[in-house]
Amino acid sequence: MRVLIEPAGEELSSFAPDVRSLLEEHSLHPSSVLVVRNGVLVTEDEPLLPDDEVRLLRVMSGG
């Protein structure tokens, strides 16, 4: 599957079977990103398919 990490614009590929595995594969903590699969926000337990496009949106805060 195609994986985009934003806002950095990095593009990766992955064969992870689910969101949790994808995050572990790239050493990302679930609370540090929002995961959008094919335009829909998804949770860690969602399965992933080879033809999915996944966007990992880094959570930023300021104060």
C-alpha cells in the first residue's frame, strides 16, 4: 500500500495487515498521528489492504 506521512511529504510503502502494525513498523506512537485510509479516519484495529492509500497526519500542538 501507499503511505504518505504529512506534513513532511514522505512517501513509503508497506505490507502491514492493519493500522497498529503499520505504526509499529515505522516506530510511530498511535497518539502522535491521525490515520486516514482512502479518505476516511480509521482506528488502530482497522485492517489494511494492498491497494489502500494511507495518510499519516502528524498531530501538532502549540501553546
